[in-house]
Amino acid sequence: MASLAWVVFALPAIAFLLIGLVTLSNPRLSSLISILAVAGSWVLALVVFAAVAGGARLEQGFPWLSIGPDAALPFGIRVDSLSAMMLVVVTTVSLLIQVYSLGYMAGDPGFARYYCFLSLFTFSMLGLVLAANLLTIFIFWEGVGVCSYLLIGHWFAKPEAAEAAKKAFVTTRFGDFGFLIGILLLFTITARLGEPTLDFARLAELAENGQLMTFGSGLVTVAAVLLFCGAIGKSAQFPLHVWLPDAMEGPTPVSALIHAATMVAAGVYLVARAFPLFETVPTALTVVAIIGGFTAIFAATMGLVANDIKRVMAYSTVSQLGYMMLGLGSGALVAGTFHLFTHAFFKALLFLTAGSVIHAIGTQDLREMGGLRRYMPITFATMGFAGAALAGIPPLSGFWSKDEVLAAAYSSGNWVLFLFAMITVFLTAFYMFRAWFMTFFGEWRGGRQESSIDVHAADAARIAQDVHGTHGAVHAAGGHAAPHGGAHAPGSTPHESPAVMSIPLLILLVPTLVSGFWALLGPASFAAFIEGKPEPFRFDPVVGGLSIVLAVLGIGLAYLIYGARAMRPISVQPLYELLAHKYWIDEIYNKIMDVVILAGAQLVFLFDLRVIDGIVDGIGRLAVGIGYTVRTLQSGRVQAYAMVVFGGLLVIMVFTTLLPLLGVGTR
Amino acid sequence: MLLPVGPIHYLIFATLLFAIGMYGALARRNAVAVLLSIELMFNGAAILFVTFARYLQIVQGFELAGQLFAIFIITVAAADAAVGLAIVVAVYRLRHTVQVDQIDLMKG
Amino acid sequence: MSSFDVFYGLAFYLFAILTLVGAFGMVLTRNMVRSALLLVLALGGVATIYLLLSADFLAIVQLLVYVGAIMVLMLFAIMLTPNQVDLPALAERGQRLLALVVAIGFFIIATATVVTTSWKWSSEPLNTTTTLQIGQQLLGNFVLPFEIASVLLTAAMIGAIIIAQEE
């Protein structure tokens, strides 16, 4: 039963190939293939989950890269509680988002291409989740990275989108570099121990029985931190967080899927998978916790002043990922993973509701929204619940998972991080409901004042023109610049999204409300499921109560300022500037890159000019010089030649007659 | 050592003549002078042969080989002088000079 | 040491010095005609040396051919190729020095070789008239070189005529 897992991630791969090679010209067929594939995967994922819940485990692979005469790095999958849980999460969210995209992306000229890459992404993500060893996970890690690039840059003719895609890829590359070095380091250590391996299970064994530390714990700490570097990149933690806000240039369903629920969770998943390793080197765990905790509050501050609804969500994602890292870093594997689980659902829901709003009124700017609760009740309600879950209001799912993280942070003894986390609770509630109030309360002012059609269709139109005009090779799936069914000219009354978009919202509402309760199921609880042994739910009433209070305060403040407009927002201009410009980090990075790269390029250029050209020219000049010198020998004067002849004769005579005479030379 | 005069004296003498001729061949500028010096070198060599003919143990039947050699040297020297001077004359006709350092058409 | 040896030695030294005077003079003088005439002196000296070496036929041949014919030829050539008088007769200093070095070096090495080699001197140095024997050898053991020499002379003659022809 558990070996059905192979089929789970093979189905989207087949869909990708089919769509990419065969049906790119037929958007409807492409979407159908993709959705069928992911639906099939979903069903099978549930089956696998049931099997694992019943105790089934699987580790299967085949030798892939031969590294010696009789050794080979395997490509393998591992089906256990962690991966089974992730399978369900990924397939569920993917399926819902793919259905949602039918409505959101309708009429887009790149419709088929979109589904093609979505299938590829689903395949990569599922492969990542199922990976049994570091090599396999790295392959799929890169796979999801590529898909992220492709999907962020879906509207590649728009310069900001292309830039954002590139930025995402390059930034995560930095992390991946550290990741790879970490992998190599672990491989070297295990090879020195006699049996080179990158297998998670094997590494866990070696870590637990202490063999891994044979060469000193410092080395293992470095390896763990390097692995975490990959997670920093992929999960957009500080300092590699800069790509995620920009990644919002991609279509909103993409943001929901990749940059909220799944891909960015890969970093957390990696740490979870390698957790036994991390546990043996507490320093590494501390690093994880510190970065996670800092990122949580850091991102939350930037979310306070964001005016683009998707950006608010993006900062929220970064912040919540920080929470997960904090949980893991505090030694609570269960807390971090549980928050990953609940967050996937409510964050996907948040993004999809944002997409619903954007689709309806054609703008992403909060300042142009208002009063939409009358026109979009479903979206209004679902975003409200999801936002409450994010803020950690019981009995919604977010409360339970966030509380576990906070409890873990508290009990790990790190006061500063705990403080950060608590402040972040307040900030999270505040910025989330600021966005909610700005969107749905107040008066509808008719949206954007431009006379063009909505952002989405306008860009689609421009892109279609570019695509048809200059990129003939792109498979623009039969789309012209016709506005699709959901676009509305500003000034007209916004209305709720079509069913194909609203129903996924409602479906996602269910886990948002109830998934938290899995923690309370005693012997069948999340903790028991993951760790294989029942554990009572760690509920600290003080921490829990405090977080509820902070959340309510945040919501209340947001209501006062943005809902009832009873208070003016406090404006501290320099602080605002700092936050609005994202602490100028992008600018700093650019500057550093400029300096470093230009300096490096200058150096290389000079090297090429002086050394390489010098050598090449030098050889040329040497040849010419030798030529000139030798030329003087050919004077044309016979007497000079005669001189040389006799001189040579003299030399020969010296060697043949004189030296033997003097006794020098071989006897 | 100086007396009685033996083969060594002749040998040294012949070598000296040869060396003098060599110097002349390398140091004179007139082409004919060079040819004259070469004649001197021939003579040095011939004296060597004749000396060996007189003083060396030689195979039966070839006792005067050295002197015969010297005769042939003279013959060859004659031929060489003839041709060499013909060339000099021809060159003089063309270039109006017989300075060896001015005849450098094969330069470079 | 017999008186013969003494006289013999004196004769050798006299003629040798004569020859050397001619030789040195020939290479050092600037005047071409003087140079040729000094060579004549040297060649004459060589002829006398041949006499001392019991090569009577050779001595006469030397005088007849070398002095009589070759040197005359040289003198003709000198007359036919008059140089401007102010042109330098000897090479520049550097070249002369180098030539000197080479010549002296050669002389030293050759002499050293000659002196240190253990020659198989015969007990009885040659002391006969040689004409008869030379004649016999020329048409006997040395007939091949003899014939080749004639061919050589013919070729040289023809070559010289052709080269020196007026166009």
C-alpha cells in the first residue's frame, strides 16, 4: 500500500510531460490533464496516509550515482509519518488551487503553460517530500526552485515579474550553495567513517549513536548549519528573505501554492527531516531558533506598512516560517511541524481570498479598496476566519499550533526569542486585520480611477501583444487580449468570484477551522502520529492566555484605526520610511553585489589583459625577437660564415682531443 | 729539443702555417687575399702529409702515399684557384668590388 | 748528434723562418701585389722544406705548379681586379681579434694533440729519390685518384672559362 507513494508523485510528472509535449496548444485539455493528475495523487496520498496511520512504513530506492566500484548513491523515497502528512497537505492544497486557477487564470494566454509548470511543481514538491536521502531531496529542491522561477515569471514580458523570478532563483541559490557544501561535508564525514551515506535514516542512526561526532562536534555543527543555509534561502528567512515579497509578481494562485503552503515550507521540512542530526548539536538548533525568531518579528514589522495586499501576506508567510523555525530550534519537532501543517491551509486560504479580491476589483493596493463586505460575502467571511487563525484566536487551527511553538520557545529558556515571538503575535494580528479592515470595511470607492481594464487583463493584453509580436516560440495558448470572464472595469460594481474560485475557499475553510484539533486527539494526536509515541498536548495556560490577549489587542487596535476610523494611525515618519523601504536591505545587497562583482570583474579583466595577453603577446614577441637575433647571423658575408665554421671546428676539437687529453670525460 | 730536428718540428711548423692561413682567410677583406690564404692552408696540410710519409711506419707498398697525397693537394689547389679566381673576376665585373664584406646579397 | 744533424737542423730553421716570414707578411700586408709576392716566397720556402723531407719530385712540382702557375694566375687576378686604394684591406678590429682567437686556439689545440700523440715513428726515415716510385704509384696504386684528378682539372677549366666569360 505504501508503495503507492511512487505513483503519487509520478502522476504529476506524467501530466507535465503530456502537457508540455502534446497539449500546449489546447488550454482546456491541459488544465484537465493537470487537475486529473493531481486529483489522482490526492486520492492516493490519502490511501498512503491511511496506510501509514496503520503502521506502514516504506523505504525504497535504487542505486543511481555510482561513486565507487561497488558503492552508489541511491535515489530513494521514504514513506513515514512526516512524509505521509506532507503528501496529504501538498496534494490537497495543490488540487484546490489548481481548481481555483481555472477561474482566476481564465483567458490568460499562457494558460496551458501555467498548468504545465504547476504539474511540474507538484511533481517536484512531492518528490521533495518523499525524499529518503539528501541527494534526492537536493534534486527536488532545485526542481521546486526552477518551478518557482518559471511560475513567478509566468508573465515574463512584464519586467518586474522577470526580475522577481530571477531574484528568487539567485537568492535561493546562495542558500543552496551552503546546502550543497553541507551535504558534501556530511558525505565526507560518513565516508571517513567507512560507509558514505546521505540517507536520512542512516544519518539519524549515526547521530544518535554518536559515531557522527567522531571527528568533533564542531564539524557536525557546521554541516547542520550549512544544511540550514539551504532552508534559509528556500524558506525566506533573514538574510535571504528578500525574494519572497517580490515573488508576489507571480499569479496569486502561484503565491498561494508555492510561496505560502508548500515550497517555502521545504526549508522547514528539511530541518525536520534532519532533526536527529540537529538534535545532537544544540548549537545548530540555537542558530535555527535565533534566525527563526528574529525573522518572525523582522518580517512582521515590514508587514505593518505594506500597502499591497499580497505583500502583507508575503511578509506574513516569512514571519510564520520564522515561527516554525523557532519551534524547531527550540527542540520541538512536533511544534514546528504542526504549525507547518496548519499554516499551509490557512495561508493558502488567505492568498486565495486575496486573489478573489484582486480578481474582482482589479487592484492589489489596499488604499484603493474598501467596503467590499457587501459585495463579496464569501471572500469576506473566509478571509476573516483565516486571518483569525493566523492571529491565533482559539479555537481556530492557528491558535493550537502557534501556542505549541510559543510554549516550546518559553520552555527552551531563550527569553529574548520568546519576547520577540510574543510581540510578533501582536504585530501579526494587527497587520492582518489592518489589511482585512481596509479591504472590507468603509466605503467602496469604485476601485482604480484609470480607464483601463483591470491589472490582470491589462497585463495579459500587453503580454499577449509582446508574446505574439516578438516571442513566436512561446506557446501562447490561443489567447488574444480579450478580457476574461472575471475582469471588471472600474466603476462597475464588484461581485463575488465564480463558483470555481469560491468553492475552494469554502473547502479550505474546513481545515482552517478544525485542523488544530488534531493536536488534542490524545493517542491519535499529531504528536503521536509524528513521533510514534503518544504525547500529551503541551498547553501552557499562561502562554496561551497571553497570546490570546495580545492577539485581541492587535485586532482591536486595527479595528480602531482602520475599521471604525476612530483613531488616526500613529505616524513616526523615520520609522515608517525604514519599514516601508524594507530596512533598505535590497539596496544594501545591490550595493554589495555591485562592488563585489565589479571589483571581481575588474580584477579578472586586468588579469586577462596583463597576464594572459602578456603571455600570448610575449610569446609572439619572443618569436619575433629570436627571429631578429638569428637574422643577424645571416649576414650574407661568407667570411662570417667561415668564422663560424672554424669556430665550431675549434669547439669540436676541444671536446674530442683536448679534453680527453687533459683527462676529462668518460674513460 | 731544438736539435736534432725531428718530425715534431715539421708537424708544428705545418700547423703554424695552417693557422696563419686560417687567420688570413678570416681577417682579410680582399677576396683574392682570402684565396691566397687558403692556398697557404693547403700547403700546411701538404707538409703534414709529406712529413708523415717520411717519418711514419707505413704499410708495405704505400711508402710514398704522403707525397702522392701532396701532389693531389697541389692539383686540387690549382683547380680551386682557377675556379675561385674566375668567380672573383665575374663578381668584380658585376659589383666592381672584391671586398668580401660588400658582397652580401644573401643577407637576411 | 752528428754534424749532419746540425746542418740539417740549421737548414730546416733557415727555410722554416723564411717560409714563415713570407706567410706572416702575406696576411699582414695591405698591398695585394706585395701579399701575392710574399706568398710566392712562402711557397718557395715550402718547396725547400719538401727537399729536406726527401720529397724531391714534389719540390719541383711545387715550384712549377704552385709558384709558376697558380701564383701567376693569382697575380693576373689581382691585376684584373684593382681595388680603390683607400679601401681597408684588413677586417675591422673585432673580426680580426676573433680570427686571431680562432687561429691561435686552433694552433694550440692541434699542436697539443700532435705533440702528445704517440706516433709510430719508423726507425729509418725516408731518404731516397722518389720520382721513380711516384711514377709507379701514380699508375699503380693511385691510378684512380690520378684519373679523377684529370677529370677534376678538366671540369675546373671548363667551369672557370664559363664563369669568367664576358656576357
